[in-house]
Amino acid sequence: MNTPFPKPITKSETRIGWIGIGVMGSAMASRLLSAGYSLTVYARTPSKSLHLQSLGARLADSPSAVGKSSDVVFTMLGHPQDVRQIVLENDVGILSGLNPGGVIVDHTSSHPVLAKQIFAAAREKGCWAVDAPVSGGDIGARDGKLAILAGGDGEVVNWLSPLLDVLGRTTYLGGAGCGQSCKIANQITVGANLVGLSEGMVFAERAGLDVGQFLEAVRSGAAGSMVMELFGERMVGRDFRAGGFAEYMVKDLGMGVDVVEEEGEGVVVLPGAALSKQLFSGMVANGDAKLGTQGLITVIERINGK
């Protein structure tokens, strides 16, 4: 290992691993490659890595191999069970190959309890883990303007700054799991905004207004929001391509609404989040699990007979 924590990160020596190359992960990994870092990637479907390989990434045959050849390994996966398997699975997971001083950075929206388990397992091996879910969608990933919500050891998060700054703006929230808790709170807020925006647009159209003009009229007032800026025009244009899948919003909201089932403590009554989860679940039930979260407007339209 040339540059394990705490030796400073450099483009010439620090070896980066990346696992999870969907819409968000591919854009984020591309930014690190464009910034001059060397990347080793793993993909269950190797053909999906061809774009990154064309930019200079090397392909490994297992998560363990990525860990063995990297100083820092980033993950951007779908569900907590994916994170558990990719990071912790005996003999083939990242941690089984990662050398002492190595760091795992999980950008997946996952469960705070799992983040704590990964942190503890990493420390037992002399490694480090940071839970760092992101907000900002595919546009934020492409432009390097993601909000990165980091939990773990503060010194390690600060050490990662040269890499994280390529991806967006990092806020350190506290110990292991705090990043994931912040992301759940973020999704509760985003979900409520999407419900309100969808209902406002459906009402405006039913009232005979030009929906695009409605958005322009209110965007600078109290109704304006980042959700409106990111998704309003897409919703008008029926552009439901995914930056984040609707099914992932169901997962994220569920980790907030159903937290009592996971931990047995810290119960918070969240009626708005429960409604948002139900509406996004309706979107999934309608066959739209892989549409972007802005597709929530289709559920409100269906309820209103459109």
C-alpha cells in the first residue's frame, strides 16, 4: 500500500476502487477519472464498465480484488443488502481484500445500523469506513455538485477531501451512521416536496393554467425549492428518466418510517413520510419502479382520473 490513511492523498499514488456504476455511480466515477485519479472497478455485468474503461479504468473480477488493489474504495449500490454482500461477505467482499489503513466510502443510501456494523468490522481489520450518502440526483453527480452527508471518523472524512471535493460539497455529521440518518431525513423532506409539487401542478392544470407558467410564477416565492428547480421542467416535459429510482425512494422512506422495526427505539411519528412512502409504493405498483422520482406526478394524476 502506497497511501493508506493518514498519508496524504495524491493523484499519482492513491489507488481508487469503485463498485456500483449505475446512473449516479458512473457519473461520479467518471469525475474522479477526469480529475486524474486511477480507478479499478468491479461490475457484476462487465459490459456496463466499458465507458469507464474507455476513460482509463481497470476492471477487477471481484469486490475483494478491488479492495486488494485500492487505498480507497467507493461504493454506490442499490439496497442495504447489496452493501452488506459487497462489503462484508467472507472471502469475496471488499473488506476481505482491503489492506490495513484502507478506507471504504459508501455512497449508497443505506441503513444507519449497517453503517455502524461496517465501521466496526473495518476497525477490527485496521481499516476505516465512512458512510457518505449523497443528494443532488444525476445532474449533481454529473456536475460535481452533490451534497455529501458524511458519518464516521472526522479525521478520515477530512483526509478524503481531495476526492470528495471532486464530487460535491461534504458536510460531516458525526460518528458512523450519522450520514445515513441525515440522508433518510433528506429523503423525508424531498418526498414531501415532490408530493406538494405534483399536487400543485395537477391542480394548476385542472384549473386551466399553463403549468410551465405556473412554475415560473411561483419559483421565486415561498413555494420555490431545489426540488422544483431539479424536477419541475422535467415533469412538465414528461421526462421521467431516472436520476434516482422511485423504488429507492420507497426503500429510503421505509428506513425512516419503519425504523422501530429495525432498532426498537428512537421512534418518530412521521405521517407525511408515511404518506409519501405509500404514494411512491403506488408508483412501483403501477410498474414504474425504474422511473425517476419526479414520476410521482403520475400517481397524483391517476388518482384524479387522468
